[in-house]
Amino acid sequence: FFKQKTAYEIPLRLVGSWTRWQGEGSVEKVTFHPSYGYEEFIEGYRPMQDRPEAFGLRDGALWRLADRAREQPERAFLLLIDELNRGDVARIFGEAITLIEPDKRGPEHARRAMLSQRELWVPPNVHVLGTMNTADKSVSLLDVAIRRRFAFKMVGPSPGLLERVPGLVREIRGVRLSRLLTVLNENLHEIGVGQERHIGHSYLWLVRDEVGDAASALMERFDVDVIPLVEEYCFSDRAQMQRVLGELVDGRGRARLHDVEGFFGALT
């Protein structure tokens, strides 16, 4: 998924739709990060609520969901993993990396969990969805063993949404926001910035009833979001920044956002 401020809205909408479809308790949500581990996902020891000085074995997110799914085989259950590539996926999944494969579902494929030695298996009515930002270069990509257990769907910038979604600002002072986004990404492509790092439509997502002065809101988006992002992509190369942003930046790469008229004059 592309790095954009509202990227998480996609899985959130899916969670809402899934819950309306299958009812409460049909979704388990987790976020992977460097400190997230097997103990949170499969099973691990935690302080007991009534005796904080003592530790007890607790089921993790996948185990809890698998238990519910086994008890209610007529329902479909969803495990949503946000930021899939920010954790140590092989360590987090442990023996479950085999159990999520479509042909390894069922008690006949059970594996003993590392800590409790209980048998773990994942029923076929458990569905696993992971989201990740391919633009995030601060983390490693998924290894092949993990990757082959997932089907991948790229969700890129969609300028057309800025035209189709009701209630959005579509045009400001003669500038179509969908066309503006298209041109920005075409310019990024021209300097060698790959599609996975193109600017997402959420940066120009202005809800008419929420932004007040749309022109000032667009200027602020460029000032705090778009121009700094382009600067990062260009490694602060001023000439490259001008190739992408044109008259929005000066020869030293500084934003020309002194006034509304000058800003929209640079855009057009």
C-alpha cells in the first residue's frame, strides 16, 4: 500500500463491512512493529490481573481468533494485520506460518505450540489480511517464505477518486486537484521515482464542509506534506525538486508559499 495519511482508512472500512456481515467478534486487529512478537500473536506469559507478581500463559491474537472460528464454523473470521512488514514476521508467526496455508487448515495439520505444547491449528474460516507500505524503505521487505503465503494487491494513488467522491473539493481557482495529482506523479516518474513512492490522493483529499478556505488548506498540504516528501525523494537535489514542483520552489528548493495568488500562479 502507498504511503498516504489515510491509508489505514481502507482496512478500517473493511473491518466495518466485515463486522456488519459476520457480526461482532468476527475480526481481530493487530499492528506489527519491532517489539511485537510470538508472545502477543500466538501465546505468551503475562502478569495476571489479580496477582501482578505472578505470570500466566495467555493466548495471542491468532489463537483467540482460531478458537472462535472453530466454535462457529458457519461464520467467517478476519485477522487484520496492519504494517505487516514492520515486524519480524517469521518469529511472530512461528509454527503458524505453515498453518495459514490453504491446504494446511484443519486438526490433521496441527502443530504443538512452542511454550504450552498445546496443539494449534487454523480452521478454514479464518482469513488473514495484511497491509504494508511499500514506500517505507526503513524496513526490510518480506522474505520469499512469507511472501508466497499471501496474494499481493497493489493499491496505488487514484486521482479519479478526487472527482467521484461526493463532498470533496474538486477544483480551486481553476486548478483541478485530480489533474494536479496526476502531473505531480508524472513528474516524479520522469526523475526516476518508482510507482510505489508516488504521491497518494489523500494528500489532496479536501472535504468541502471541513476545510473552510480550500485554497489555504491546499497551500498548507503542500507546505507540510507534499513539498517535504518531494524533497526527501529528490535527496534535497534542488534541480530535481524544480523538475517536479516547478515554480512552487525557488532555485534553492525553498517553497514559494508567500501568498495565495503566487501559489496558484505557480500551479498554473
